Amino acid sequence: MSKFKFLQKPRADSKAKAEIEAQRPTRNTGAKRGNDDYVQLLAYVRKETRGDLDVALAEEKREGRKIEISELVDDLLQKWLKSRSK
């Protein structure tokens, strides 16, 4: 018998495991990363543009309007795509 046997946890049966899993906090359902309707998009922008964007978003937040960059990009892309269909 190992001298470290006391450190081993007893194994839970499958029913107990299911109960433990049910008690775990669920993933934030509002997150875009876990939402199948969204995909990640990587884009490069100039440093100056990103700095100006951060300032503008901070001003919006101070005025009580929180805008996420992903929402802004999605809105702009949708408008651009609609303008192309005319």
C-alpha cells in the first residue's frame, strides 16, 4: 500500500458526476464566442484608427451608450453589403 493513498479522492459514480456537472456554472450565453451565430474575424487597422476608436467608444460609454467593437464592425459591414446590392 502506498504511503500517499490517503491523498487519493474516492471516485464518484456516474450519477454523482452528473449532479456535480449540473451544479457547475454555465457558460455566459450572452457571449459571442459561445454563440454559433457568430464567427471570429481578424482584421488589421492603423494604430491611429484604433486609438481614435478607443477615444470615441469611451465618449459613447460616458454618455451612457456602451458599444462593443464587434457590434460596430458588424453594423458597418451589414450597411456596406446592403449598399452593394443596389
